[in-house]
Amino acid sequence: MRFSLITATYNAQATLPRCLASVAAQQQVDVEHLLVDGGGSLDGTVSLLVQQQGQGALKLVCSEPDQGGDDAWNKALVLITGDWVLFLGADNWGLLRK
């Protein structure tokens, strides 16, 4: 079973590293993590995502202006490959368990 995690970001540099580390720490769970940035983040969020892209489950879907979190989620939904979809806030962290 594969989980697709979708995170929408905007100026999330302060909290995003903990979120990314939490997803990267998942073991025994097949996870893909799709991130969509609202574009225009001024705090280094995009630089952080570009540096981390391709490491483990992380995929940067896009960084472009959108109409808010729901719009960002919808951009990622068309690209998921998982059996289950979860929406994970950029300031959230935790563990998935089988």
C-alpha cells in the first residue's frame, strides 16, 4: 500500500524542515510526498524545497501563484500514485504506521 502525502506551502521555511524530516524518517511505509508552493514565498521556502527535491519521497510539484491551499492541493492530486491520499500541513509532523 502506498501513501501520497500532499503539502501546500507558503513562507513555511521555519516549520517545513521538521515536516520533511518526519516524512523522511518513515520506515516500512511506502510514501511519496508532493509539495506545492504558492509562489512568491519570501522566506527561503522555495530554496529549501529545491535543495531537498528528489531526496527520498520528496517531489516539488510546482512553485507558482495559486488561489490558496485547496488550489495547491488540487494541482498535486492529479499526480499522485498512492492508494491513499493524506494532506499534511507544512507545520505538521508525525509518524505513519502500518
